Amino acid sequence: MISILAGLSYVIVPFAEFVSGQIFHAGGYYAVYGTSLGLTLLGMIYVPLMPSSMFKRSEESKEKSAGKSKNLFIRGNQSLIDSYK
């Protein structure tokens, strides 16, 4: 999900810089900030409506990631203990 947002920002930011000048020319600061507020609210409404399958992980991947973090924790503590020997 984060990679999708990063990719979108890579495309949207230059587009927004171009369009914001046109919006400012047409309606001033109120139009620019109103458009920004409207799109932000639209995004906030869209997020709860996204399919839940985009965020669900399988039990197998949860177990794998839990095992990796546990092993990383153990290895980190072991390295700390070894450094004091």
C-alpha cells in the first residue's frame, strides 16, 4: 500500500504544481485551498471503502513475519551479549 502511495505521489506532485497555478489564476487562494480540502476529504472517505482484501494477510505470512522478528530479536540480543564477553 505504501509503495502505491509513493508511486502516486511521484506522478501527482508535478501534476498538482501545474494545476494549482491554473486554479489560483481562476479563483485565488480560496479555490486552491478549497480544492485541497475537498480532495483530502474525498481521500478520507475513500479509505474506509477500500476492499479489505488489500490489507489482509494470510496466516502463513503472519507466522513467517512473526518468526523472523523473533529470530531478529534473539540474534540482536545474542550479539549484545557477545559484545560484553
